[in-house]
Amino acid sequence: MELLTPRTSLGETEAKLGRGAQYCSYSSLSFRINIIGMPELPEVQTIVTDLKRRIIGKKIADFWTDTPRIIKGFSPNDFKREVVGFEIADVQRRGKNILFYLEKTIRKRKDKKIMLAHQKMTGHFLIGRWRIHPPKFSEGKLRGVKRVDATVKGPIASDPYNQYIRVIFRLDNGWELGLSDLRKFARITVGPPQKIEHSKEIASLGPDALSPKFSPKYLFSVLQKRKKLIKPILLEQNVMAGVGNIYADEALFLAKINPQRKAAGVKRSEVERLIKSIKKVLQKSIRLKGTSVIDYRDTYGRRGKYDKVRWVYDKEKLPCRICRTLIKRVKIGQRSSYFCPRCQK
């Protein structure tokens, strides 16, 4: 893998939107992505499950980035020194975060680290191979931008949303772990296990949405103390880790709860129904490899399939699958919320 001096911009001007032939400017696509949101628990779990199967036991042989701001707390060269030579012993999910457990034996002693990654709005990890083409110069002037092209066939090469490679970890088996991130918001850092485990990103998380600790008793006690509407509370990661805009809307629909309801006014029986709905919709989405309304892909570069069975999310003015009433969209706390005004009370 050819290593280049890190650069902070690829200079992209257009990106393909959706699966059709429609194109839009980068700024227009950014607006669309703001509506859609970031990968949530099912998408991150899909990535983690793939990574467990494909990279456990592999060593990091090299590292490259052209976007230094993705690396938190280190220069690219210092980060490279921190991770190269370490074996990936395990990969875990915490909320929407991915934890890579790294190990390296030095003089019969194991050096352990955790590499913490958050894919943010448009990031997703891929496993493939890439060729880095340096910028073109002519007569001392820049004539073209750097390109990173996939050298494997399939969606990693053909899907435009897999072509924004910002970070590459070369593995000792010849494969590479790449991060595609259109908007460059993803963050990666590394450190001693205790430091990462006690970092704000991890220590501030509430119970995982799929864990037994996320129970009706717990959530009811939280809601009773709050004056806000219920929908924004479900998005607070210190209340419940892993759920975002998509699955909050879907779960509220299944629980027949209007997102504009006051949290303290939700009954205990409704909370029990909501907990079951949250877990049900998350588990179904995991089985379907997540939601690819816009840019999310799995490590093979493939789309998730939950967006094909959505109940209400991003379906404004389409008929409810239960009662045929048109789905409404409202803004709650600067976020779009979708619901059926007849089914959800």
C-alpha cells in the first residue's frame, strides 16, 4: 500500500443519490443525509458481526489516511505507530461505538489497547483492497486529485457510497479494512483499555437497548421525571444506548404512541409495550442487515434491507400499512419524526 502525505480534502463535487440516475450537488446530498441520520444499533451490530467473522486474529500491517481529523488525539504518523503490529483480538459494540481490542506480545508480556471508532453520520467500514493514485502534477501545478480505487469486484467497487475511502488498515493476510465516509465526521482513537472504557464516549452511555437492564421499570422511572416529549428522550444515549431517529419512530409506531406525547404522561402499560417494540424492531433490523435509506452499507459493501419493511420512517404522505391514513412528519427538537396520526395516540 502506497503511503502518501495526508490531505484533508478529496475535492468531490457530486455524489450519486439513491439507486436511480438522479444526481445532486454535494450540498444537496448533505441536506438529505441530515434528514436520514447516522448508523444506529442494527447497522453497527451488522458491521461488528461481519468484522468478528472476518478480521479476528489478523494483525495490522500498515495504516494510511488522507483525512487526519478522523484520527482523534494523534497525528496520522503517531497513530500508525500505536496500532501497527497489533493483532485484532476481538471486536465489540457499545451503543453506536465499535471497540477493536488489540494485543501484541512484547518480551512474553501482552500489550493491550482498545481502538475506539464511531462511524458518525455517513461512515461505514469495508473489507476489501484499494489502490491509491497520487495527485497529478504538470509543470509544477496540480492537475488532478488523488483517487482511491477498489481493486476487488462487486459493490465495494461499483456502489458510489463505498468510494469515499478516508482510512485504510492493511492486514497481514493481504486484505484491508477501509472506512468510507462521505462527510468525514467519523472518529477513531486508541489507548489503554482502562482509558477507553472510562472515556466520555463509553462511560456516559445508558443501558444498551437490547440488554436486560433496559427494562420497563427502568424506562418508566426515567420518563416520570422528565418534562420533555417522549421522542427526544429516546434519542438520548445516556438514557438508552444505540437507538436513533429511525428506530425510535418505528418503535413508537409499533407501540401506538404518538412521538409528541409528554414523557411523564405515558402509562406503565404503554412503556411495557414500547420496550417490547424497541427490542422487536432492532432485532428484525439486525436480521435484515440494517437500514440503507441512503448511504449505510455492510463490510461487503451491500445495502441493508430493513428500509424495505419500514412502517413510518421517511414515509411522509404515504398511506399507513395498518389503517391507510397518510403518514405525517413533524419537527421535534430539530429532528424529523414520522408517525400515523390515527394509529398513534
